[in-house]
Amino acid sequence: MDYSDMIIFIMEIVGTIAFASSGAMTGIQKKMDLFGVNVLGVTTAVGGGLIRDLILGLNPPVMFRNPRYALTAVATSTVLFVFVYARAGAHTGRHAKMRELLLFIGDTIGLGIFTVMGSHTAITAGYGENRFLLVFVGVMTGVGGGMLRDVMAGNLPYILVKHVYAVASLSGALVYVLLLPYLGGLPCMMAGAAVVMLIRFLAAYYHWNLPRIS
């Protein structure tokens, strides 16, 4: 494994932990048991990659060929559940805000990393000339797990209502694809992920949302 492959692997693990955290926190907020929290954590962490692999015709999907991502999600979800369970008696506003913050940060980091990872996987699968596909697969990889999580939790999908979520993913995928002819793959991935996270943090701080009919 060379330097670039190591960086990409670390990004994948960080993204998996981040998305698993957001899924687990959603399950905890919904008062699910340990199994339910793990299901949401794993679904959020690997769901986008599963959709990506099905679109690209990669069978069986990576989550089945390499279970380390699902196992990482299980470990992350279980640790979070145990931590929150141990503090179950502390129903203060501060703890509630910390859970919301953890959900937001996990979602943001996971979205940034998995958006560019989706586009990168499409390139390694031989679709580097199809820019539309690269962007589409990047966005679906980024938002797919969160969509499945919200549907399973009985929530309106986050991407449709919160802080230009899908728009941030789309922007990051476009940055990655447009910079690719001029920079190496790894710098493009870093730039694309950074754009996604920056837009998400700015949208949350300034309360940006797309227009809607009230």
C-alpha cells in the first residue's frame, strides 16, 4: 500500500466512523435498543457505498467483500450506545445539544469524505470519461446512507430539508471532477471534501436553506 492508498484508506475509515456516529445518534434519539442503533449506524456508514456499487455494477458490493467497514460501524455504534446509556440519567439541555452537535459533525465529515470517495471509485471502475456519472455517483454515495437512515428512523430525509445538504455534496463532487484534469486524484479529493464540509458548516452557522413554500 503506497502513500496515496494509505491516505485514502484513512479517509474511508474516518468517514465510516463519522457516518456510523450520526446513524447511531439518530437511533439513540429515537429511543432504539442496541440492535436498532447498530442497524442505523451500519446503514448510514455503508448504505451510500452499497448504492454506489450497485450503480457501477460492482458485485458483490465492497461492504460484503471487505467487512472491515461494517465492523468499524458496529464498533462505533456500540461504543456510542454504551457511552450514552451510562449517562442516561443526565437529561440536561447541555447533553441534548452535544448529541445534536455530534450528529451534525458526523454527518458533515461523512458527507464530505464519501462524496469524493464515490467519484474516485467510479474512476477506478473505468468511468473516468463520464463526468455526469462521476458527479452523480459521488452525490449518491455521500447522501445515500443518510437517506436510508432517515427513512428507517421515520424522519423526513435530511437531504430535503436541512442546510443545503445535497447541494453541499453536489458542490464537492463538481470541484473534484473539475479539478481532476489539473491536479492529482488525492489533492482533488481533499479539495472536494473540504468544500462539502465548508458549505455545511457555513450553512449551519448562517442558517442557510434553499427556498421553500411555507
